[in-house]
Amino acid sequence: MDKSYIKSDEQTTLLGLWVLFFTLSIIFLWLVYEIYVSLNYEPTYRWESSFNIVGLPYLTFVFLLLFFVTKSLIKKYFFK
């Protein structure tokens, strides 16, 4: 393989990781805000409070994705 092709592929991977990082960061902050608002909201009915728990698995999933993308970015920058 040509060295310029390998360098271009690494730059493309790095750009994709940055796009994923910013997208997942925005989604994570939005989910945290929505859960914060829903937990501070006084439910009209008792069964409404059980729906607040539905967002927690999504928050955990996005956090794990964000963690692994950040880990990959750190490896690309500091451990070449």
C-alpha cells in the first residue's frame, strides 16, 4: 500500500471519530437534561413517574459509546 493512502485513511478515521465524539456528546447532554427535567417534574398521576426510568438505558448506552470513542481518540493522539 502507498504511504499517502495509509495516511489518508488514518485522517479519515480520525475525522470520523471526532464527528462521533461531538454527536454523542450532544446526545448525552440532551439525555441528561431530559432526565433532569423529568425527575424534577411533579407527575399528574402516580404511574407517570415510572416512565422516567425508560431513558436510563439509553443514557447508559450513549455514555458507553462516548467512552469508547473517547478512548479511541486518546489512543490515536497520544499513542501513535
